[in-house]
Amino acid sequence: MSDGTLQTLDVTMLDDVGTGANELIQLDSNAKIPACSGAAITGLSSVTKNASDPVIATNPSGGVGTVWQNTTSGEMFICTDATTDENIWTNVGAGTGDVAPLWQGSSYGFYSGGNTSPVNAGPIQKFSFTSDGNSTSHGDLMSVSNPNDGGCGTSSQTHGYVALSGNASMTPADFNGIIKFAFSSNTTGTDVGDMSVPRLYAAPSWNLTHGYGSSGWVNPNYPGTPAGGSPALYMNVIDKFPFASGGTATDHGDCINSVRQAGGNSSATHGYQSGGYSFSGSTYVNVIQKFAFASNTTATDVGNTLAVLGKCAGQSSETYGYISGGYSGPPLINVIQKFPFASDTNSTDVGDLLANIGYPAGQSSTTHGYVSGGSSPTTDTIQKFTFASNANATDVGNLSSAISWGAGHQV
């Protein structure tokens, strides 16, 4: 620089070139940064890489917004709801299939057990969600006598479950079971566990890992049970049982009141119970209550049905709980009503069933609610209504016979 002009400076002329502390980084011959630690770089979103998809129990330390890459399939997921063991991972890749708690089906609805009046029945029937049509036989609920009406029906990804108790006319007479049957093949169900207290008419809720039965009625014919209409027969207990293994259900908390024959619904994070018949005053109630799946707790009052109600069917979309038909102290009704999961509020009238009906079973696909069977008079009709808009139900097929008091499932 003897003439006063600054000449071009070659970084290789410096002594502190390299990737160590206080050194300058030099691009290699391919114009790339050489290997070095980027641990101190901030402002970048981390990506968890794994050979498999996340599951709902994959609890991200980064919470909502955490990115997960499946290095086998190339699919990408983002955590959109960080609830312990109930996380929702939304697929943002080219494929489909979010990872979320499951409470709807995409292929089939199932109807198990029931009462054909005057006898109880044990068949399992299935019908398609992808095309309208009649049901087909899918096996039998269980090979014991008369254990099949008033059950609490829940669904895992692979199996249907029915929780119910027996009576003195059954074999065995002290039956208190959680019956499990496979969705993939015609089969006879098996007893895989017990409810904490034997009961009928519990309201069903479930997530991906557990089934729940809330409230209910202890059968007075069950051995050792007080006879008659004792208030002790009406329960407010919420039971929880694992889908992965059998065993006795555990107490998950309490409902606000002791009722039987309430409607049941499931959101991604909560179970819901709507209405029910109360021994107190011998009347139906109109309370909509919810309880958290994540922890044992007492349910909270979040709204009211249009009128007092019981013996109804429940369906669930991603955003709403639906209540169909039932007794409204005591007239039968045909109303379809819904309430939002996102806010605590009363239900609204969104359509009508084909007729006034009680004791139907409810099923939920990703797009429609289904109502199958029912009584007064007993019917074999399968009807559906859309979740996309307020509309009346339509007749889409028939069960194998007129039946009521059965349990609903979906896959």
C-alpha cells in the first residue's frame, strides 16, 4: 500500500483462518462452509428426525409448533395441540393422516348386542360408512347368556369394547365384564376386564388409548345388589380402562349427578355426558357436563340440552358433540341437537331424525353421524345426518332385525 491504495486482501494470507475459536471461516473449493458447530445459532426452528411418525403420547419439549420429520417416509408433522399424552400432530407433508386422538371412524359403523324384545340378543353387525347399505353379520358379542343389552360401547383403532353387568338370569350369574371384539374379522368377543362397579347404561367416551364409562345404573338383579329402585343403584362414577391391556377399570373421577342412560361424546381432550335419568325426583335432567381425559377430576357443568333428556344416542365430529332422539320427560323426540367443544354453551336444534325414537345406538364417521336401531316401536333403520351443515337425517339401510338398547362403535 506504498502508493496509498488498499490492495485486495486474500483471507489465506491471515493467520487466524479455520473453524476454531476466534478464527475466520473460509469457504471450501465447492463454496460451502466447512464442518463446524452451529450450537449457538439462534432464531432457527428445530426439527426432530425419527424413522417413525409421532404418536399422541409423543410429548414435545417445544410444545405447539414443534416440527417432526419421518426420515423413512419423508412426511412432516407439526404439533398443533400440546396436551400431555393427548398431543395432536398435523401432517403438513404431501401425504395424509394426522396423528390425533381417535373418536371417529372412516370405514365402518358397528352395532353390538341389544334387545329384540322380548329377548336379549348377542350379534355384532357392521355397515359401511363409504356407501349406503344394510348391515352384515360380524360375529357375536360373547358366548354367555343374555349379557348384551344396556352396554357402554367404545372404540379403539382395532377393537370394539362393551362394558356391562349381568343379572341373576345370566350365565355366569355374577357377570361384570368389559367385552372386546376385533374390527378386522368376524369373531366372538372375549371378556378382558371388569368395571370398578357392575353397571348398565353408562355413557361412553374414549380417546386413542382408553375407554371411559360415566354414571350408570347398577342392575338390581346382580348378586348382592339392593333390590328395587334404591337411589344407591344410580351412580356418578367415571370409569377408565386401557385398550392395550385387560383388567379392572379404575375410578377416573365423578360426574355432577347420579344418572343412567345419558348420551356420551368425545372431543380430542374431554369426555362429555348429556342428560340422563335421575332417581332424585324420578325425572330426566338437561345438564351437559365434561371431564378431562388427562387427569382424574370431577366433571363440570358446561351447558344444557334443549330440554330434559335421556335414552338418546351420541355422535361426535371434530368440533361438536351431537345428541340424537331420546326421551324428553317422557315423550319420545326426533330432534338432533349439537353443542360446541371449543366453548361451554347450550345445545341447539340442527335437524330431525326420521321418527321419534328412544334407545338408539350412535356411530360417528369423519363426515356424518349415524343412528341405528331404537324403540317405540322397535326399528331396524340405519339413518345418517351430515356434520357439514344443519340437516335432517336420511334412511341409508337396515340392521338384520328390529333392535334397541345396543352399543355403537366405529373404525
